[in-house]
Amino acid sequence: MTETPPGRADAAAGGMLVGAMVACAVAGYGLGSLAGLAVPLGLAGLFAGLVVGFALVYARFRRL
């Protein structure tokens, strides 16, 4: 059985997902620090980034 090794598309998808999660978590933490709720809004941003990251990966790689 021959399986192809992971390619650049796999790495790009993972990078987009992690990047979206980090960006949304930082934005949530930054906005939360202004309101005095830095950690809860940072965590909410992290999970929102997960959803945004999945949407970005799907939009970019749906034709593969």
C-alpha cells in the first residue's frame, strides 16, 4: 500500500486554523482588558477563532 506523505496543503490548513485562533484570542483578550474581562473574552475569542478558522480552511480548500 502506498500512501502519499502530508503535503503543503495540510500544513497550510493547519497554519490557517491556528493563526485564526490566535488572532481572535488576542483580539478578545485586548477588548476584554478594556472592559475588565480579559480572560473570559480571550477564551471566547479562542473558540470563536476555531469556528472562523474552520470556515477559512473550508473556503480555501473546498475544491481539493
